[in-house]
Amino acid sequence: MPGEFDLIAKYFSRPTPHAVLGVGDDCALIKPTPDMELAISTDMLIAGRHFMPSDGPGTIGHKAMAVNLSDLAAMGARPRYALLSIALPEADEKFLQGFAGGFFGLAQKHGVEVIGGDTTRGGLLTISVTIIGEVPPGQALRRDAAQAGDDIWVSGTLGDAAAALAHHQGKLRLETGQAVQCFPRLFVPSPRIELGLALRRIAHACIDVSDGFAADLGHILERSYVGADVWFEQLPLSDALLPLRDNPAVQDCVLAGGDDYELVFTAPVDKREQIESIGKKLDLRLTRAGQVTPLSLEGRGVKGEGEAADKAMRILHHGQPMLLDRSGFDHFGP
Amino acid sequence: MPGEFDLIAKYFSRPTPHAVLGVGDDCALIKPTPDMELAISTDMLIAGRHFMPSDGPGTIGHKAMAVNLSDLAAMGARPRYALLSIALPEADEKFLQGFAGGFFGLAQKHGVEVIGGDTTRGGLLTISVTIIGEVPPGQALRRDAAQAGDDIWVSGTLGDAAAALAHHQGKLRLETGQAVQCFPRLFVPSPRIELGLALRRIAHACIDVSDGFAADLGHILERSYVGADVWFEQLPLSDALLPLRDNPAVQDCVLAGGDDYELVFTAPVDKREQIESIGKKLDLRLTRAGQVTPLSLEGRGVKGEGEAADKAMRILHHGQPMLLDRSGFDHFGP
């Protein structure tokens, strides 16, 4: 059986032309581009929680890179480097080969060089990725920058990934054609890197939908000390989910389903034309689905992220407030 | 039970005065110091493999930060930022509190700001840390820079951590006084950050002892295309292990035991005085224990890291070659 060093060399050592020093030393070395800020994020994926071991190694590799790229997209940062740590129950070459295919395939598509990592044997397949991107000073799309009066925009469509999962779990019945449309959203999400870059100096605040639309918009509201009105009937649904729009399980997927990795962003009203032309240029649906509101006095000072966001956000269905039975995915929630 | 966001906020959100943006957005933002290179490393620690769940949360937190700092020490980089991902079987507040104490305690001692992370529920306690340091261009202490004729130096003492583990496992019998000396080396290792910084422009190549002295020196030889003679009787042993120097199990700890996190480095002969004065200044034992040799033709071109290093390195005990039955810790070895 090949040793750790052989496996790393074989599957995880790829050219890193922009790094001063790539995989193989105690640290990697990079020379940051002068006058750029670095955007850095890390995500850990665990078998049985963030993916199923049966998902297929290429799919797992793709997703591990995609969820990290999505964090850069949400900041408007250009991807540059990544580090990959992986704990494997056993040194399974076939898995590593497939995983590396998915992981490096998406990395290369976005110009990411994998400059370091760690491979170890563990009881449960666990993947931890750190990603590094660049953004000009002051241009990062932060959660705390939404302003009352901003439009609320959503990219792509919402709920497909969650609907696929619900279908798989027997909680929702999709027709075959609908399932075929939804499953790729769950297994091979597309991080909206190009959109994030295009939104620099146009959007105010931005976040990617990983915990669910309502929860993630809630993070923006919480950080920006603002409220929001969301028009449920305007939220973008795929052709697959549109006929099921009145199904409460589907409404739950749309509002509270994670794993879509679309961007939710706020922008001033006078940027509407520019945003619409970005959507056309990128061939990506961009939908205006709400408005940022001033936070009422009662909303201020409420302890607890969820509570404050709940009070600050109204989701309206044809003008009537909707009630949500859950507002996102909390890994340690009750 | 508090949710993920509450737990993160309570234990893992600390001030990050040098970062543009710390924990709480999709990414952290940092402004790199102009004209510095960034040294970046990541390490994953898994319960039962890199630590025991019974080790105590503060100890586990300390070690998770220490092994990452040690990678920066080995590059001569100044610690700046870290990201922490942690998978927990359950949201155990007492564990998180203790862990954070050990982790942030050591981070603060070395000026490290924790700018991001990820917390999730998982079946096995797993910790992944990414660390970022700074080093002036061209001054990083790389593995590939050893030159024939260099002295080989070791900081501190070797084998204590492995001896403590062997004692714990019943493979080696230490007296109580010896065990008391060795156990802290296993549980609360001291990364040699100050030494790494002092060795810039003095040492040629450097590595930290995490896999074992012979294996880690082997990495330098492999990358630098050189050989080495090591004088076993010169290798630095603690007062605890010195009386046991002829015990083969102890010799194994000294040569092949990991987890010491000392630095092994090579330096030109004309730097001896400077290195000795660094040792005095830092109150840290620095021992010259071998010499880098030209690689014989037979050593070149051998496939496989271990094999080439085995051929390139001679460990001499009073002039006689010693045989090693293992050369380090390979997580996927046979």
C-alpha cells in the first residue's frame, strides 16, 4: 500500500505557477499582489452531514471546492489559492483519484492553485478546505453594508438543492424530470464567482445561500442593523419547482433550504440597470425580490442572531406575512 | 442548548485588531504587510490519532495551535493569523471553553489573530487549523536549501514526547521523575517561533520534528539532493532520557519519535558562533549533531522519499552505522 507521502504526491501535488513555493515544505509561500486585500475562508465537510459517502468521490471533491469558492464569490474576491486537509478511513486510491478529479477540476476552472494540505487516516471522511482570494481594498462585499432602501436581489433559483435532498429522503415527491433538474444543484453546485466580481462597487451587502435564503438574508440584516420586506411570489424558482410553488414543503425548501450557493445581495435602486445588464452578460437570472427597510426600534437590541433577524424580516406572500417554522440550518440547534 | 452561532460567538470570536475584517462574514479580510511573503500551512488533528479525547480540552487546544505554529517556526515566519475548523460529536460547552482557553492562550502569546473558522457536529472530534505568517522575500527557511558541508543542528532535546507516549502505552518504563519531565513535551509542546525568526539569513534549511528526527532530516536531504552523517551520541537528550540512552526503545524515540516540535536545521560552518549566541540569548539548547554530505551517485534517482533518504543518511554511533527499523510516522504506511 502506498504511503501518505506517495499519495499526496500522486494526487494532490499540482503545478502552482503563481506561488513562491507550493506543496512539500512546512509551509507554502505566496507573494500577495501589491495593494490587494486577501479574503480568506475555511469550510469543513463531514461524511453523513455535508455529503453522503455514496455521493461519489468526484462529486464530493467538486462540492468541497465549490462551497469554499462560494464564500469568495460572496465577498467579490478573485480566487487564488487553496489548502486541502483530508481525513480518510483508509488510503483508498480510487477515492483519492476521483476526489482529486472533482476538486482540482473546479479549482483549475477558477484559477485556484492548491498550495498545501494534510492527509491523515481518520474514522470518518472529513474534508477541510481553506481558500484565499484577492479583492481591492474597500471593495469587498460585506454582510454589514446593507442600507435601508436597497433592493434585495437573488441570483439563479432557490430551493432546488433542498428539494432534491427532500425527494431523496422521501419528504417530497418530485417527478423524474423535476428530480433530474434539481439533483445537480445538490451535487455539483456552481459558485457564482463571476457574479461576485461583477458586483464590486455595485452591490452593498452580499452573502451566499448556504444555510437557506431566510437565514442568510437574516445574517445581512443582523450585521447591517436593518430590516427587510421579501416578496415571496417574486423569489426565483426553477422550472422544476414552479409548478409546486404552493406545496408547503417546497416553500420550506425555497426559504430555508441550504446548499443552493446562489448569492443574495442588496444594492441601491439606481443600480438596477447595471445589475440587469450583468445578468444578461453572465447569462444568469438575477431577480429583485424585496427591499431593505429601516429597523424598527423594537427590532434593535434583541439578543440572539435568529431572534433579531426574525423580527427584522417580513416575508410577504401577495401582501400577507408568511410564518416560517424554521429559519435555516443550525449545526448545533435544538 | 445554544446554537452554532452562539457558541462561535461565545468562544471563538476574539478581537482581531490587525485584520480588516475578522470572524462573522463569508470571508475574513487581511491587508498583507507590503513587501512580505506569506507562509501558510494547515494541519488536521483527529481524536485517537493525534490526541486522546481524555487529554483534556485545554491541552488539545494548545496542541492544535502549537503544531501549526511549529510549521511557521520551521520557515522562519512570524505568526499573524489563523483559522480554526472544528467538528464536535456534540455541542459540549465545557469542552469548547477549555479548548478555547488552550488554543487562544497560545495564539495570543505569539500574536496570532483567529480570523475565521467553521464549527459543525461530527462523529469524531476533528480539528483543522490553517495558519498564516509573514517572512521577508527570500528569507524563508526551506527544506530544499541544505548544502554539502553544512552543520546539522537540533534545538532542545529529542525523544521526550515519544518516550512519554511509549510509557503511557506500556512499551517503555520511565521512573516517575522521568515521566513528569517527558509528559509536558507530549501534551503542551513549545513551538520554536523565536528560534525560527533568529535563524533567518543564518540557517540554510530547516524543518520541525513532527514525524521523527530521522524522517524529518530525511525530508531536507531528499529536497536538497544531499546526504548526511549524524552522530547519534551527539543528539541532545533530556536529563530524563540520558540515563536510558542505551535502551533501544529510547533510541527509537530519539531517532523516530514524532511530536517533539524541535527544529532541525543546517547552517554553514562559519555561522557556528552566531548560532551559539542565539541559543544563549533564547536560553535554548542548540546542538551540532552532524554534517551535510554530498549525495553519492548511488543515492540519486532512487524512487520514493523514504528510500532515497535512507541511502543518503548515515547515523553513526561512535563511528559505527546504526540500523533503523522505522524512519518516521507515515499515516498510511503498511
